Amino acid sequence: MRDMSARNSHSRRRRPARRCGRPTKNGTPCKLAQEIGRGCRHHATRAEREAAAAAAEARAERARQQAQREQRMVGVGLAFVTLVLLAGLGSCAWDSWKEEQHEAVCSPLRTKARALSDKAQAVRIPLVSSIDPSVLSLQLGTRFPTDLGDIDASAATQLDIATAYAEKRSLAGQAARVVLDHQECFSDLYTGQATRIQQAPTEVSEVVMPSPAHCRDGWPSGSIGRQGACSHHGGVVPGSSWATLLFS
């Protein structure tokens, strides 16, 4: 009988304690074991539960408002980035269009100026070296002449030389005028060359023809080349293989 009583007592001790089930402040059932004659120690009053529920709702509302603010900020940031990208693309497109329009206007002018300059370069002045500064400057660009002029044009007269210079200067002046009237289409190099062309004389005032060495008074001394030649004729005038252009 004593053993049975002990077993019953042992079974009572091992039996799981019942839960109270009454609510706490956060509304969940009380999980403390029921005590004999007393019940759960941490029951919440109705006012406490309502206050806890209001605080939880306020926290949830603040969290919702914070999420909305963050979402708006993200939206504003994305809109700003999109606007910047669109503005950049628009600026690039505008610059590209302006460049195309600029080239559409300037390309024919550059072609015209180069064509006129090439025509001016093609004009050869008889008996005048093409590397003469007064001739070499009558062209645009940096191309150097590949020949030395018409060396064999021995029949050319002073009038032929002056006429050829006037023609060359006229063509070069037309090319320079195109450049100076549309400087936005040309580099500083072309603008500077065009300015020098415009400042060059339009015609020759005098042409000094090629001549062998002779005495200053015209005496054809046979001793030129030796010491004392033309000593009584004003001295020796050196010979020249090229005509010389003089401008007033």
C-alpha cells in the first residue's frame, strides 16, 4: 500500500504543470505554472494591455512612416539620376547635332578655300623661284612647292612676270577672303596665313630680270671674278639666276 502511494505521488510530481492561460501585457497567455490557490503571477490588467497595444501600434505606425520616407527618398534619388542621365544624353545629342550642322556649313567652305589655294599654287611665275618669300606666302596650308619654277622660261618679259604674280595674288586673295569671312570654320594657322595673304601687295611695281655679273655702270668687264674688276666702273654687281620682284 505504501509503494502504491509512493508511485501515485511520483506520478503527480512528474505530471506537466498546467498553464494559467490568462493574458499578459502583450496579450499572450501567461506561461508561468499555476500555483495552488494563487494562479499566474504576471497577469495584466485591461488598461495595461490597451496601453501595450497602443504602444505597439504607434511603433508599427512609425515604422510604416519611416519605410514610406525611405521609399520616397529612393524614388526621388532614382528620378534625379534618371534626369541627370537624360540631360547628359540630351546634351550629347545636342552637341553632336551642332557639330554635324557646323560641319555641314564649314566643309564646303574649306573645300572652296583649298581649291582656290591650289589654283594659286599652280600658277608659276616665270623666272621667279617658287621659294621666294613673296611667292611662297601666297598659299594656304603647309605644303612646300616641289619644283623651283620655270627656269627655262627665258623668253618671259617683265610684263609676263608681273601678270603671273597678279593672277597668283588674285586667286590666293580669294582663298584668304573665304577664310577670313568664316574664321569659325578654320584653324588659327589658316587664319594667320589668310591675313598675310590679304596684306601682300596686289601687283608688282618693278621686276629686276636675271642677269650675269656686270659692272655697275653696265660695262661688260671681262675681268669679273678677279680682284680689281670694275674698279673704275662703280664696282661689280653680282649676277642673278632669278628675277626679283619689287613692290612699292
